[in-house]
Amino acid sequence: MTPEMREVMAALRGKRFPLEDEKRCQEDIEKALRDFYVGRLISFKREVKLGPGDVVDFMVGLGWKGTAVEVKLKGQPEAIRRQLRRYAGLDQVEGLILVTAKPVGVVGLMNGKPVAEFDLSRAWL
């Protein structure tokens, strides 16, 4: 796991995000990231175009490379894994975090890049 990935996980840890509306969840995650990164050199952007047809929910990092953060509250596990593999194959993605309430088992490496899951439902337990 990269240092940026650890920071994103720290920024989200312990917070309750809405699990029924993905856009609202993204808005709340954006606020958590904004609060965490205020005054820091590392920045984040929302809805970043990575390539033709590939738009990741957040990119966190310095310059044009960094950690891709994808929020998925619904979807078929294999379709999600396929999407993440595409992202992991791109040069600007150095690490990848799937933020979800329904983990799909994407941890370790994808295309040689670190991948982690952040389970939103744990904060509600």
C-alpha cells in the first residue's frame, strides 16, 4: 500500500457515509478528503478522466499521478474488478482503492499496482 493510499484510508476511517445513494456518498467523501488535505501539498480531484470512457471518482496525489479512488455501492463483482483492472493498467494510477459497502475481494496487486478496499459498512457496526 502506498503512503497516499494509507492517507486516504485514514481520511475515511471512522466516518459514516450514506450507503443508499452513490452520488451523495461521493459528495460526503469529497468533504472528508477536503477536510483531511487542507493545507497539505497533496491534493485530490473529483471525476478525473483517465482515458477514453474511464472516469475515476477521485485522484489523490502530486501532479498527474497518484491514487485512484473508486466508489461503488452497487454492481456485479466481476464488472467492478474489470473496471479496476483497466484503471490499474494506466500509467497515472500508482495505487487504487475501492470504496464500497460490499467488498468484492480486490486486495493485493492488480497489474503490478497496490489495490485495497475500504468497507463503508464497518463504520455502521
